[in-house]
Amino acid sequence: MILVCDHRGAGLEELLQPLAGTRLDVSVTRSPRETREALTRLRPSLIVIDPLSGRGQVELEELERLRRAGDRTPVLLVCDPRAPLASLEAARALRSRSWDLVYRTAPVEEYEVRIERLMQQVEELDELDEMRWRAAHDDRTELLRPLFFQARLIEHVSAAQRHGLPLALIVCDLDDFGQINKHFDHTVGDEVIARVGQAIRANLRAEDAAGRMGGDEFAILLPYTKPVDAARAVNRLRDTIHALSGAISGNDRVVPVSASIGFETLGAEGDVEPDSHLRLRLNAERALRQAKRLGGNRGVYFRNLR
């Protein structure tokens, strides 16, 4: 659906009316107020705007303010052929990676070509983003792959050290997962891994990151998190994973699911060392091994080992 913002009322609605007879659905607003209302109700595939003000700076800024987070709807800005540079400058306020200018005096065929081109760009960008996302994320759990998680770890540890912020790293390993694959078929094991991944994702904040580091090994990075809050997150994770126990994939037998968890923190005082991310991970893994030795289904803080 195309939203045509005919704020000037200079014939744009009539000019683009033939497009409504194609595969496109055209909705028209005739004032900035109507456009504001439409953007709260509609999810247009493309916006064509003929601004009331000369170059449209104010209306474009308002459009960006109203758009939902992450909205990359392409914009076709109708401009005065006598002052295209002013409109070009105004269009830089647009967050969308896909936008274009068209002269107000252009025929409907020119509008149609530019609309089709913008729509094609969005499709190509969506496909590229999908490819990038799949390259970075594990297929079964939708968590980050090891190399991508490691990159996030290095990045966040560096930022925490620069700004003196706390940070926590949790590493998690399922208990006796080999026995699940031994006593049940691999379909059950795969489903357990998928459910654990889903449980981890459901408990992440926007700033957190989580990765699948191996077959049944996971890691979670918690920026801006003090030890006491990290301990609470570990307890929630342990309980959430243990609650996955039960019949899985139509199997009548109860599948036991639990995890051993280790965690380590980077203090707000800043442990500034060039290999802090390695030490953080090694310490969390040492705590994980202790959780295993203690029988599993528990979390252990590295600094409690001392």
C-alpha cells in the first residue's frame, strides 16, 4: 500500500490515481494532520510526500518522529524542479536507506518508475539483511554463532572498561545431554536444544547477547549488570531450563532437562587488561565445571571459588 501525502493539494492525488488500478493500493492524506493519523493506523509499503512547506524539512522530521522503530519504509519526496538541492538537503533527515526525489512536474510514468525502483531496493535490502542474519545466527536456536558471540563479547568488555561499567558473562551446559541422545532419538535432543534457545531468547533484554557455543553449550552476555543481578539472572535461567523437563516431541517418557551454569563479572572499577575478555570467559567456564562437579542443575559464581 502506498501512502500519498498530498499536503499542497496541487493535483498529486489526481496524478497518481491511475496507479490505484495496478497492483498498488493507494491511500491519500491531504494535510500533515491526516498524515499523522494515517501513520498511527497504517503500515504503508511506500510513502510519497508533496510537502506543504518549501523543501519539506519540518514535515520530513515529523514523519521520522512518527515512524515505528526500525521502520525503513521508502520515501519518494516530491520537489520543486527549480530548487532540487533544497529538497535533497531536507531528505537527509530520513533514516530510511531507500529514498528518492521526483520533480513535481514529472508525468505519472516517471512516478511509477521511481516507485517500482524504490520497492525493488527494499526487497533487495531485506534479502541481504536475511542473509546476514542467517550467517550470524544458529539455525536451531536463533542464537549467535560462536565467532559472532565472541566479537560481541570483545566489544562489550572493551566498552565496559572504557566507561567503568559492570558486566556479567554466563556460560551454560546441559546436564547429561548425551544420555538424552542415547535413550531417546535425536529428534528429542534437537527439540530440547531448540527449546533451551527459545527460553534464553525470551529472557534477554535488548542490550544482552546470547550464543550457542557448541552442541549443548550456551553463553549469555549481560552488560550493565552487577554480581547480585547476575546471580538472579542465573537462578532464573536454571529454573527456566529445568522447567522444560517433560514429554517432548510426542514421547510418552519424561525427558529430564537441567543445566550447569557458571558466571563471572567485570567490576565497575574496571579490570583493564588487554585480554580481559579471555579471562572473563575462562573464569566463567571454571565456575561451570565446578557446577558440574557439584551435581548440576545449579549456578556457581567464579569469585566464590576462592
